[in-house]
Amino acid sequence: MVTGTQNVPAPKMVDVFSDVAIDTALATNPAGVAIAEMADADPRILTLTADLGNVLADFRQRHPRRYLELGIAETNSVSVAAGLATCGYLPYIFAMAPFGVLKCAEQIRTDLAYNHLPVRLVGRLAGLAMGIFGTSHHAVEDVAVARALTNMTVVTPADSNAVLSLMRSTVSHQGPIYIRIAEGAEPVYAAPPVFEFGRWLRLHCGSEVSLIGHGLGVGLAVRAAGELAARGVQADVYDAAFLKPFDEEAIVDTARRTGAVLTIEDHSEVGGLASIVAETVGRNGLSVRLDRVALPDEDLEVGTPAALHEHYGFTAAGVVAKALALTGRA
Amino acid sequence: MSVDAPPPVSSHSEATLDRGRAVTPAELRWRADWIRLQTVQLIDQAGVGHYSSTFSCAEIIAVLYYHTLRLRPAEPQWPDRDRFLLGKGHVATGLWPVLADLGYFSAEWLTQFGKIGSPLNDHPNMRLAPGIDFSSGSLGHNLSVAVGIAYGGRLSGRDYRTFVLTGDGELQEGQVWEAAMAASHYRLGNLVAIVDANGFSGAGPTSAAMNIEPLGARFEAFGWRVAEIDGHDVVALTRTLDELPDPASERPICVIARTRKGKGVAMMEQAPQAWHLGLLEPKLREQVVAEISGRMRRW
């Protein structure tokens, strides 16, 4: 008797998130590519997923015993990873950001962060990457939650090359790390950039307005800086790849230099980069003009990522408009 | 940390404590009552604590630490040690005196319990206290953590066992059953859950709040091997734990230890709920100490 759906050979749909198609994997699934390579060299590395094994096809083929599928049980996966970390392993949990971080916030805090355990949460499809699937699938509060946790490290790669860099360079960090990946980034880096832990990269020098982005916001900042330059406005552009610890010195330097700071992120305006910058300039007694390109603290619309980004002004044009307003040239 | 860490002083501290160490039932009964007395003392220092939940598992802790677990107190991170996770972390007052006695840290540390800077908290913190294999306090997490540790044993080829002591109320947490599924899926016969089934949770009888019975059938349905015993019978406990299948076996084991909340103090056994969390006033404290110590002289 057939009691459930059977998998039979059949034509396949395009799996937009998997690393099966090797020719496109680096663009669509850089974390999956990176972890398989890293595990070749480091026997401590394990991967865990809660029904997201398709993003680890390469890893599973190369290291079948070092992959744990936990089924649709995200909270369990975090605590299981904590146990493995006490045995000397470096577990990487691959999860969809809204479920891997927000559903598991207490396990991340109590089991990983309080105990300083080297577990890595690779949160894929962050921000509005799954915008079409409904608000349950939006991850727009994840940075706020993760960065509130003592001992957490939060990194947000701007593109595929940044994913490779940030994953490789943090492999031996002693505490937990949230690696926030929003798919669909336009390339920012031609090769994996060199990050110093906790420091931001300055991508463009200018003195009139600061554009600080993380994740998808970096590409927008770079494009906007080009358009601003064409209008005679020189922007100081940063990749805020480390949101915890963040680069306080960079914020103070750029704020003093330009006196006008715009943050750009596909995250709620509450608790993310906008808050980090506002808290920092306030704490340092700097009198600067601030604005942000971020998602409003209200019920969000549902649609494709591109449509939602347009709707909320999370575009290069949106950045240019706010930057000009901030410099008094709108 | 304001408490200095002097070298361990116990005579036990140099050696590996092997599994199945020789100990008489009378010694284990005495040790369980000693745990109860020490708990009264620690709660008195802190000003608040969980008496009756600790008393229900005193025999379980005594048997594990003085007979069953393979330990090396002078080397708390010894990779081959058996692991013990206190899922019901609110009974750490019953564990601290034991760890001090075995030489994990000086008995002096106990005098700092309840004070700022003490490495011994009301719920155990693995970063502060030697001998704690994982922190606890938030119910429902430790069985999952133990699945990870047991899987780690499989990966590394080590034959340690991983024990978790849970409360029966704790089994209402959904994550416990996610862990129970994973344990049998990954054939973790090196994992042992001991349920201190005292029948009460914080606000009343466990199954009145949310029925969790039949516990044995539920664990069996999740693929576990189940033993159900009297959790105050030290002979039954030692025999059950002596007869555990080899750690290389393929079914996780659940020992349902039927216990009485407040065991060993008559007034607490009669009204266990009244003594879940609080502080004994001095006169009652004297009565409780007299009752327990009177029995200890007879063991």
C-alpha cells in the first residue's frame, strides 16, 4: 500500500537555491560551495540542516558522515549543534533565516551565546529574499535579535565573494556566528575581499555624504555613489560586513568627515544598522544628519523581492534621493 | 569570579572513577540523604531554592556519581568521561556538594553559593563550574544537546555514555520530542535519559497541567528502550544502570524513575507543592535537618 508521496524519476524543476548545478553554484549558493571546500581541510567542520539538505549537495557527497539532517525541527538543530561543539566540532547550521534565527532565538542565546560555543548559523534567504511567500518568510528583524545577544558575532556578506571571505576568515572564531545571506546580490567584489575581524571596508572615498550598507545594501551604496559622483556629490562608502562587533572607529571617522550619514539595509529600521549608527554617533556626541534606507516598522507587503525593494525604496535611486536630501541638494 | 580556585582537595581527585564502582546500598542511601542535607544548607545561604524537586532525585544523583559514571574529576574535560546533563537545572543544589566531594572544586566554593561572583549558580553554568558538561536552566534543551554529544561520540569513536536527567514536567516541552525522534533516528544507544517522574511541576500535578502519560509507551513509540523503576530504590537504580546495553548498541534508553516529590521529609511528601520553591523558616529547617540526620545515623 502506498501511504505517502513517492519520489519517482521525473523531469526536474529548477532548484534556485541548491548547489547541484555546479556552473551556477558560486553565484546562487556560495556558502554551500565554501563549506564543502573548508571541510576538506578542516575535519572539525560539520553541517546540520532542518530539511534544507539541498543546499549542501556537494558537502554531503564529499563528507556524508559529517552532515546531520534534523528534519523540520529547527530548535532541536541548534541545541544538537551546541552538544557537538562541546566535543570539539565546528557545526555550521544551514537554515532559512526567518526560521533559523527568529524561531530559535532562545536556543541561540542560552545554548550557544551564553556558553561561548563555536556554532555558525548560516541564515540563507534573509531580508525579503522570500518576499513572495508571505510575511512568515520575511527575515527583517533577525539582525536586531542576533546582535542583542552577548557573545554573538553577526556578519552580513555583500555578495558571493564576501560570503567566501567571511566564512573562511571566521572559521576558528571561538564564539557563535550568525552569517546572514540575502540571495540575489549584484557583485560588489571581483575577488574575495580581505576582512579584518570587526572592521568595515571603505569602498569609495568622499566628504559630502556617508553611505553605509550591509548585505544587499552595499551594492546599492556603490551604485548610488557612482550616480552621486555624476552629480558632483562625493560619497564615502562602507561595507558594514560586521554588525557585531561593529566598526565604531569607521562610524566616527566618516560621520566627522561628512556630517551626513545614510544607512542602507534590507532589515527593519528597528535594531539593525540604522540603530547601530544612531547609537554610536549619539554616544560619541557627534552632531550629524542621519537617515536610513530600511524597511518600515509596519506590516510589510508581499511580493517578489524586486517588487518589494522598489516599493520600499530599497534601490540605488532610493539611496540617491535620500542622500541628496541629506546633503540639502534634493 | 571572586572565588579563588584552589587545587582540588578530595582524595578522589587523582584517579579515574570507573563505571560500576563498589558501593553498598546503605552508603548510597546515606549519600542521598547527605545530598538532601547539603541542599537545605545551600538554599538557606541563597535565601530561596527548590527543595522538593531536589529531594525526589537525590538517590538518582547519588547512584550516578558514586557508582555509575566514568569520571576523572582532576580532568573535567577528559574526552572519554561519561557525560551528565542536568536537564532539570533547578536542582543544582543537589549536584554542587557532590562535585565538591569528588574533587571537581574546593568545598570552600559551596560557602559562596548564592553570592555575586560565585561559579556555582542556582542553575549550572558550564563556563563557571568544573564538572558541568552543559549549562541548563531553560527546560527542554538538554536532551537535544545530549543528542549532539552522543552523536559526537559516534563520530569520534569514543565509548562514553551521555546521561540526561529530566523532570517529568520538562517532558511537556516540544523540543524534548524533537530530540527523542533524532536520538532513535541516529541509533544513539550511547544516550540515556533518566526521567525523575515525581508527578509534579511548578504549579501542580504534572498530568493535571498537561497529561504526559503513558510515558513508557510514548518513549517506546519514539523508538527508545524503556525501563520503569522505583527511583528511590538504590538497588533497582544500580542494577538498571549496571545492565545498560553496550554504548555501541542502537536504541537510546529511557529510565523512568518513579519518585516522590519532597522524598525524605514527611511534611514535604505530604504537600509537595508547598515546597517546590521557597525558604524554610528556621524552626522548620531544624525539624527537617533533624529528620534527615536522624535517618542518616541509622543507614
